[in-house]
Amino acid sequence: MAVPADSPSPRQQLETFEPQKAALGMVFLLANQLETVGNHFLGELTSKQWFLLANLDSFFQAPPTISQVAQTMHISHQNVKQLALKLQAKGFVQLQKDAQDQRAWRIHLTQKAYAYSSARLGKDLAFLEALLNGVSPVSLDSFLATALQIHDNLTRMEGQDLTE
């Protein structure tokens, strides 16, 4: 369905909303936009696959289980497994049964994952600079503090029954 040329952009529409509703809408808009731009930028990986690799490299000293990664990414065990299987097919990770618990699978980064990360370092830094172009250090600090507070709130909400 085509949008008429004179229609306001989603950003323009959000600017007319109450701040709380606009903030929520902007979170979704940014997530979708970052995923779309990231998918184009990353080439052979999707943004979600890249994020899984970044989690493995950044948050774990040893190969984690699928469940551990699901907790850090705040997504389901099934979604992590699907992403990991696709990354395994591409040669970026290796799934292996845990030595102590045969029900658990551990995700190991491969040499291809490390080589990919090293080869892209300059491009990734340029992407980050372009993404944050014009954002002052004060604004970035404020954004991070706000995002962390929202993350904490969402973490508390995860265990609650919000259907009532």
C-alpha cells in the first residue's frame, strides 16, 4: 500500500504524540530501522545474527549454553537456537552438547567468526560514527541512562502478570 507523497513521516507523526507514547513509538521505530539498515550493512549476516555473535564475544568467558544466551539477549531459547543453527550453517559458530548436561547445547565461536569481526572492525566503527553523528556526548550519556532505566523497568516487568 503506497503512502501519499504529502503524508507526514512517522517521525513527524510521533512529534504530535504525548511524550510517553512518542517514546514508545520511537523505540519500536528505531529497532525496526536499525535492523533494516544493519541487515543491509552487514552483508552475509542479519542484525540479529550479528547481535548473537556480539553477545557471545562480549559477555561470556567460555562458550555459553543456549539458555544463557537467551537470558542475555532477552529472547526465547527457541529463537537463540534458530539463530545459532543458521550461524552454524554459515560457519560462524559450532553447537556442541555440554559435557556435564547432555540436554544443554553450548555455542562456540569459530575462527570464521573471529576473522569476520577483525575484517569488519573499521567498517563497524564507521557505522557507529555515522549512526551517532551529531549526537553530543551529553545527549549520548542521557540516552544511555534513559535506556538503562527502561531496560531495568522491562526486566522487572518480565516476571509480572501484565494481563490484568
